[in-house]
Amino acid sequence: MNTATASTNLMNNYARWPISLVKGQGNQVWDDQGKEYLDFTSGIAVTSLGHVPPKVTAKLHEQLDTLWHCSNLYHIPQQEVLAEKLTRLSGLDRAFFCNSGAEANEALIKIARRYAQKVKGTDRYEVITFAQSFHGRTLATLTATGQDKVKDGFAPLPIGFVTVPYNDLSAVKAAITDKTCAIMLELVQGEGGVNPADDAWVKALRNLCDEHGFLLLIDEIQTGIARTGTWFAFQQYGIKPDAISLAKGLGSGFPIGAIVATEEVAQAFTPGTHGTTFGGNPLAATAGIATLETMEDEQILDKVAAIHNRLMDELLKLQAAHPDKIIAVRGKGLLMGVELAVPAGDVIAYAREKGVLLLSAGVHVLRLLPSFITTQEEIEQVMAVLNEALQ
């Protein structure tokens, strides 16, 4: 039976595509009818090493036979190993593990407020965020999100968030009050249209935070773990954040989230102030360790750079062939956006029929999130389908 058309007891909160995926290997996935697709979404920037990566799979099988879960009432050795890797790669000092990106951003917000109030001894609590941002679906993170569509029907929303235009320094300065405790942003807005932050603006935000004594929080949920060509997007901007959030690519598809902070900021979390039952359990932490070990062993940053260059070349050729249909190509690493003069949904639907899975980032932007093992032949396959679609 094709489960894509079957009756369901699930709530109707996803506009699902009419396919049911049942198997994945590398960059290919198969539906329950046996049709093969090239996944150019990486499960929304999650399966960066492809589906079911062998080295991660082997480590998870080993851990499955050993211990699945214990609570954070006990020391979990795998957490210590993963925290060492993340702090070494980021230059930050302390890690906290949770289950998802929204939880990680909740932790960012909580640690910023508690740092302001309990470490610094102020009554600050407001966080400045940006239009077209996306930070999650919990009440706090959707309030932080700069898109009204995710907030509809959930009023009253929590206080403590001010949203201003992206890449606009004067707007940030105007929003600062004696209640501001942090600025929170993505360095490439993924859901909001694949919009990169301006280099000088980001440096100015760091200076503003230093000048006023509040925190710079970087949401690296989609951009982190090598997605933009460095381990973390902030490393391309010449700044050091006070804390970052991670999820998506950290576990190769196994649910895991994290925040990583400086020693100064980490003081805000003391026993009993924040926690999680499942976060960083042995299975999740093992997935994170194996993912990072594989990426380091395979010099993944070089591969991301090479794939980015090939993909950008092909996209610019496509733009030259369709100047009336493609307005702009932008992004970093393997988080790329193609702004169209036509609805992105139509192109995505056509590509899906042709066996290629793509994403949107708004009504008119295609979002390309290929894995870090993508081949030239696969890039050419996608370009051929896009060329047909735009014709």
C-alpha cells in the first residue's frame, strides 16, 4: 500500500509531499513504491555524510549492544568526548546537550537571561532578533523567530524579544534598552531565504555587545558542523560569540542538540537550573562523536569547499541560461539559495517527479543542501532537472 495516500491517525500539521520514504543509502532514498530519488536536501541539512553513513552506523551498532540510555544524574563518558571535540573545534569552553535545535535555542535564551541576572546581577532579559530569522517552534523560539506565519494562533506570546531588520546596524542600536541581555542571529538565514550576514555588520554587533555588556548568541543549527565550509559559520566572520546552538548535522540523523559557550557564560547554568532526560544519552553522543570523527578523518572541510565551487559554477551557468527566471544565487558552503522569478514550489514539484528532492526557503527561493559526499555527476543531474523545470 502506498502510505502517502493512506488514511492516517497523525495530526495534520505537515503539508507532506505525496511520497513515503522507506530506505536511504548515500545520497539516494527510495519510496515505498521502489522509486529512487536523489536527496539534495540532506534531510534539511541533517544527513551531511549521506544517509546511513557506514562509520557512524558501525559505532551506533556497537553502542546499541552496550547501553542505550541513562539519565544525566550520572556521568556519561560519551558526552565528555563529544564536548571535548566541540570545544576544541569552536574555541569555546563548555557544552550542554539536548535533543533538538529548538531545545538548543531555548537553552541559549535561558542561559543569556540567567547570565544577565545571576552572574552579572542585572534585571536584563530582552533578546534582539531579526526579521526572516527562524529559531524553532517552542513558544520562546517561535517568538524569537522573525516570521509572523509561525506565530499565528499562539498568542499571547512570551515577552522579552525585539525583532529588527537583518543587516541593519542602526535598527539594532535603536532597539537596545537597559533590558537588553543578548543579540541572537543566524549568520546565514536558512528558512528565511538563504540570506548571509554582512561581514562588517557582524563585527559591529560583536562590538556593540562588548560595549553594552550583553551577549552575542549565534544560532548555528543549520550552519554548524561544516555546512557553510568552516566548522561553524562564525569562524568566517572574525568574531568569537559568547554561545552557539547546534543540532541538525551533529548526529547524522540521530536526534541531538547542543549549546557551546564560553567559560564566563557557562557559569549561569548551575545544578538544577536547566536539564533534560534524554539529552546527550549514550546513543546520541555516540552519533555525534562518530559524525565528527568521520568528518575530521575525511578532511571534510576541503570536500565542502570543492563541492561548493563546482555547484556555484553550475548554478551561475544555469542563471546565464535563464536570466529571466533566476534573479540571484547566494549562500555559503553547501547552504545555497537560488532566488527565482517564478514560484519555487512549482520547480520543486517538477524536480520531485524527475527523482530529485529539493527545498524552498520562502515562496521564490530554492534552498540547496547537498551532502558532503555529493559527486559532480549528481550536481549535473540536478542542474539538468532544473534546466528542464525553468524551461
